[in-house]
Amino acid sequence: MNCAERLVEHFGTQAEVARRLKLDRAVVSNWVKSGYVPARWAMEVEAVTEGRIAALEVLNEANHRRPIRVKSRGEDENLFGSVIPGSDTMNPYLPSKRIQSFHPPQRTLMGPGPTEIHPRVLTTMSQPAIGYLDPIFVEMMEELKGLLRYVYQTKNPLTFPVSGPGSVGMEYCFVNMVAPGDKVIVCINGVFGGRMLENVVRCGGVPVTIEHEWGTPVDPQRVEDALKANPDTKIVAFVHAETSTGCLSDAKAIIEVAHRHDALTIVDAVTSLAGVPVLVDEWGVDAIYSGSQKCLSCTPGLSPVSFSERVVDRVKARKDKIHSWFMDMNLLLGYWGATTRTYHHTAPTNSLFALHEALLLIREEGLEDCWARHRRHHTALKAGLEAMGLKYLVQEQYRVPQMNAARVPEGVNEAEVRKRLLAEFSLEIGAGLGPLAGKIWRFGTMGYSCRPDNVMLCLSALGSVLQDMGHDVHVGEAEAAAHGAYAQMHAQAAQQKKRAA
């Protein structure tokens, strides 16, 4: 039985085959008469039959029935290898499992990242690739830098996305700014402050750590005390919004303290950028990095950074060589600078297309409205979680709205809850890290995931799972509390609008 006949047998009729492949029925009829499926339909056939008819089978059969002639090949040469399935000389190296095209399930992402991606961004990612020195691409790069300056609220010329996730942005800052022997104060109040410390050590710097209890903000007074005790400090590094706890520190106050002691600052804004105010110029930030996959709601793999002229001058004045070729700011300036572009590395063009579109969506919404949206849906989620009896890890005045860390109720198997949410509702939430593992859940309301339908699904699903597991939760109370919060916010907004008129 040939592949065309197998298709008809699989779907029952030629008409159904035509419907599944979005073809005219006459085309399918011709396949059956000719005794093979044309090679160009191989992948589509494998997809619609879920691998029951493999693309390789279609290709081999089609090439056997109607061989492709290539002038540089002899008459007996077969373009696709042997027409006998399983006789390919490379088969001993093939995986034992039949591998098909990958189609990820549709998830509701309400964890610490990545977030769901807006359909416009997904569509933009699928556009044709172009060269990274193409004039059209270079023009897009300039627009991208301008949009990043907008979300960072800065006029820094050196504002661009590093090719790599937020961790690469972190390392980019440290490897350029920290020379061997430099003293660096690192403020640690969660996982990512600890990663900053690791970067200082690997750069050969001399770290001075200020440890805080996880879930509490960085204390500017303790930074002041550390600087007084270490007057030769070159840099102060801290996390603005700690992803592992959902705690927000006062960046402006910490930077003011650092500058009084003539120290530069490195700020982690991976979770905060576009979710809460990040005001680079107003606060006097020296170096800052973020990630594309959180409140920017783009594909993971890019890290927007911004540097003051003071930092650029410091890096250019270094006598030693930067310890990373790829992340050497002096080399990358030639690619992302305002002058004629020079080759540095193969930029991830389609990911940059996506970031351009994601930032454009924020500009269209308005940055302040974007911050307000994150606050609004955090307020509704908080009302629902508290109605279920959950308590927040972080005190209210220090909470970052887009990362909600709630304590797991006593007696609840937190891992089992996450497992069932994923299996039964296709909903992902985050677990605790480090000393908070097994003790908290992390609910992300970031970027495109920050929507009322996601908030309500999360509350409904969590309540259902907890109730099924025998915990004292009344399904519906959390949703009612969230609806009430939304209604109250709408009423307040209407009154403000009326007064303004």
C-alpha cells in the first residue's frame, strides 16, 4: 500500500484527506491514481498523521516513482539515499525513539518567567531572516535602541540588547566594570544577589557582602555603613526587584548613597523593567541590565543593557584586557554604536525583530499605563489569594506587583499542587528557590500574561486543586474577591476621571 492509499485509509475518505491538508479533492484523487504523494508534501503528511506516515517514507517513495535529476549526479545516484526504509548507512546513529516535529502545548504562564508572548510578537519572529549588517536591519537596530531608551527612561547612547539571557547581561556589566583587585559591595537579599557575588569573584574583584533576610529590601543605611568602612569601594551592586522573593528595593536611595562615596552602581532590573518605574536618568544609574522574557513579554534570549558615559569612560581607560572577548564593550561598541557597523558576532536577527515589536507594544500602551496594568492585576490576584487564606512573603510596601510570593499553607504539598495545575489546567506557577524551596509559590503577572482572564483562571484552578486535595478552601470565594477588587478599582478610576473633567 503506497502513501497516498495509506492516507485515505487513515482518514477514511479522499475528501477528508483533502480537508485536513487544505487541498482540492481532485489533487488527492490524482495522488491515488499516480500511486504516490509528491515529495513537497512530506512534512505536512507527517504532521497531519501524527507521524504514522513518516516524511522520509513519502520522500523515498516519491523519489523512487519520480526521481529528481541533478546534472552533477549519475543516473544511479539517489538524492535521498536508499529507497528501502531502514537501510540508510547513518541509521545506526538515529535515536531509537521516533522523533516528530515539535509542537509545544498551549500553557498559561504565571510563574517567574518566561511569560506568554503577544501574537504580534510571535508573528514578527516568523518573518524572513536578513543579514545582521543589512541596511534595513541596521535601521531597525536604531529604532530598537530608541525604544529601549524609552522603557529605561534614559538618554544613554549605549543602550542596546546583549545577545543572551539576563544572566549574560549581568556578566556583561561585571566583566567590563570590575578589574582584578577592585572592591565591590554586593547586596544580597535573594538568589540573584548571590549570582552577582559569583560574578565579582570570577572577575577577580574583592567582594564585600551585605546579607539581608530573604524577602526584605536592601537597606540603604547598611550600604552607607559598608561604604564608610570600605572607602576604596569602586562599585555597589544590587537587585532592584528580587525575582526569588518578589521584593522591591529603593534603587534611588541606594544609588544616592553610592554616588556620595564616588562608587559606580550595577542594577539588576530583570524583573522590574516595564513592570514598575525604572528611571535610569532620574536615579543616576550607572549600569543596568534586564531580560526580554519577563515584563517585556518577548522571547527569552536577549538582555537589554544601558550604561552611563561615566561607565564607558571607565571601561575605555582600563589598562588590562577585558576577560571575555564576546562581552568586551570596546569591541561591541563597533556593532551597536551610532557609527558605521562592524562585524562582531552573528546577531539573533529574528529575536531582535521580536523585541522591537514587544517594545513597540509598550510604547503604544504607554509606559505609565503599563506600570498601572501590572499594579491593577496584582491587586486583584492578591485579593483572591488572601481570600483563600494565603499570606504574602514580603511586606506590602516592598512588594513588586509582577512577582507575587505567597507562603504555602501548612500541610500542603506545594510540588504536587504545581504538578496538578500543570497537568489539569495547563497552568504554570513558580516554586521557591534556595532556603524558600517548598515554602512559597511564585505567581507572575508579567507582560502579556498580566491579564484578567489569567488572574481568574489561576485563582479558580488553584482553589479547585487545593479543595480536591482536602484543604479548607471554598471554590468561588477567591474569584469573587478578585472581581470585587476589579470593581472597586474601576469605580475609583471613574471617579477620578469625573473629577478631572
